[in-house]
Amino acid sequence: MEDNVVYIGTKPVMNYVLAVVTQFNAGAKEVCIRARGKTIVRAVDTAEITVRQFLTDVDKKEVSISTEAVETDAGPANVSVIQIVLSRK
């Protein structure tokens, strides 16, 4: 499933919705949306817009949250991570 991961960054939400829709149209049975820190909001928006407006035959299969340790200029810091798996019904 590593090929079917959409990493969320700072682009507009519709860019990521298009990426998810493209993955499903290419034949993927599952697509994972993954985000860290402040982009978690954009990941949730991407999943909701995809499921509600574009792909009604896709459902949220799994939502998992965790914390990753990252190195910053000020030393180590913990960053929240969300992973949303969408799959065809």
C-alpha cells in the first residue's frame, strides 16, 4: 500500500483531493492520507471532501493517530501524525 499514500503538505486541499481521486481511478483499492502537525486539518478535509462529494463508493476504513519525534533547531520535538485509510465499498 506504500504506493497509494498521499502525503499532505501546504498546498490547497483540492490538490490532495485530486491526488486521492486519481489513485482510485488508476485502480487502487485503498488510499492512505497521511499528515503531520498543522497539516492534519487539511488531511481531514481531504478525506471528507473525497468521500462526500467525489467518490461516494469510497468509505473511511481506518483512522489512526500517533506521535513522531523529530529533530528541530531547538532540539527534539514531538509531532502529531494522522493516517486516514480510504477504501472502496
